[in-house]
Amino acid sequence: MKAAVYHCPEKVRLEEVPLPRIKEEEVLVRVKVALTCGTDRKLYLRGHPLFPPPFILGHEFAGDIAKIGKGVKKFKKGMRVVAANSAPCHHCFYCKLGKEELCENFFIRLSGAFAEYIAIPEPIVRDNLFEIPKDITYQEAVFLEPLACVIHGIEESQIKLGDTVVINGAGPIGLLFLQLAKLQGARVIITDLSKGRLSLASKLGADKVLNVTQVKDEVKAVRELTEGKRGADIAIEAVGSPEVWEKTIAMVRRGGLVNLFGGCSPKTLIKIPTNLLHYNEVTIKGVFHHTPDYVRKAFALICDKSINTESLITQQFPLQKIKKVLELTTAQEGLKFAIIP
Ligand SMILES: [Zn+2]
Ligand SMILES: [Zn+2]
């Protein structure tokens, strides 16, 4: 089969590789659509300790079951399916604590979707593989994993009806946050440096958009958009930049909550004023990944067509154009790209 194989930073080649073999409890999926994601960009640019090269890129995908192992009961050949990229072990300290996103045995971090076929390991078949209903397209279903992460982010943000939420970053993740925050009855301010992304944010329901290239002090500008310049009730970082992390913290009101969602480069640090934490009683938290419960909720929202995902796919390319796709992702042009293997 054809696959986009990563060898070292910025070296990805389209190659002919053997079809993945499946074990008794596993499923082989013929990929119909795969999406690019910020993680692919990072992997392409600097690799990852969890994925020794050569490996196949891509972890967001939907497709058809091409083959099932003898032990698989829940699925049949030919079913249209979508899967998340991991599943927890259910027996480690963190799983028992109910924090499955921190599972110690998260050995299953699936990669390999930028290929014609992908094998789904047993834990994912067990927890996080779903049959796509007839009226849902592959392009809609494929948002399962990013949406599950953002649902986790939303649940941890504790938004109440009428709260003012500021979201820094109007990329795919920021725009999913926006839609979910609106579903929760929030008033949403969203910031970015791209005019195109902000105009899409307005279409998707943002109450205020702020182009950070047009203001001197974005913290002040956001505060001015809140009642009495008090600051936002909840501030969410969806960029993954230490500088934006610090600004996000400065945008929240006394007693507010800060959700630092965007993952930054390894070894980066931020500074937080101690007085802000103490006298202003600000809560600052990091939120990471998803759990089977969030994946299930994401699947339900997709099936209900509650989220506009269509506008988050900038363009579609055949797998042969993988180099072009990675160039566009590296240049941070557009939102998500759909790859059709
Ligand atoms: Zn992803
Ligand atoms: Zn575990």
C-alpha cells in the first residue's frame, strides 16, 4: 500500500509499504479520509520520542473495515468507522482515579493514517471505534479525536450560562472551542492574527473578534470588551505559545479560570505573578487529550450534527500530494487539510 513515511525532521516520503497485519482482536481499516492536525506539524518538524522512525504520519481518520480479526465481535467487514487515536488501560493508578487521559500505559498512541490502510489495536477497537451512521459523511466523522479533546477542555473550563469566555487562537481547536462555548450559553471573544480565521469565527457565532495585529496591547483590548474592564470569566489558550499563555492568564477576572490548552515546545517556561494567583484567586489549569467518555460525547455531537466541521477543512488533497500538504501545514496556512488516500 501507499503511505507517507516519516524518516527524520522534514523528511517524509510517499512509499510502497507492506499492508499492516492484524491480530485476533484487531481491525484493518481502508482509510477514506484523514485530517492534518497541529500534532502532525510538530511531528514533521521535530519528530517524537514515542514514535521512532520510520513511522507513518497521521492519526485522525475515518474509513471502511477491510478485515477483522477472529476475535472481533462488535464490527463487520464493510462497516464505515471512525476511531480515536488512543485508549487507556483501565487498571493503572490514574485510570482508577478517573483521570484516564493521564493513563500510565497509554502505549497505544496510534499513528499511520496517512496511508491506504491502518490497523486498529485492540484497546482502541474495545473503547474508541465507532460505526458511522448513514447520514454522516467521513468528512464529518473524522473530527472525532480533536472534538473529544476540546470537549475535555470545555468540561474542565466550567462555563456557566452568560459567562464571558475569551479564546486566544482561532485555528481548528479554537473554532471548536468557540462552537462548544456557544452551545453552553457563553458570550465569546476570540482573538487571532488572521483576518480569514476571524471572519470564519464571526460566522460560527463569535460575539466579538479581535485581530491582535491591530492592537497595541491585546490584554487591555480584551479587558475593554468585558463589563467594567473586569476581565473574562474564563480564558482559554488554543495556540500553544508561552507568550500567549502569559497573556491569557492576564485576561481573566478575579476568581476566574484559565485553561492553558495549547501544547508548547518542550522545555519552555512561563512567568506568573504570585499576587495574581493569591489576591485575585485565579485558577490556572492545563488540559490534555481525551478519555473514552469524551470520545463518546464527541461522537454523539457529530451524529447530531451540532458542530460545523465542514468550514474547518480548508482543502482536500490526494495522498500523492502529501509534501504539498505538509508544506502548507508548516507555513500554518489554512485550517485542516483532508487527505484522500
Ligand atoms: Zn489531532
Ligand atoms: Zn491506565
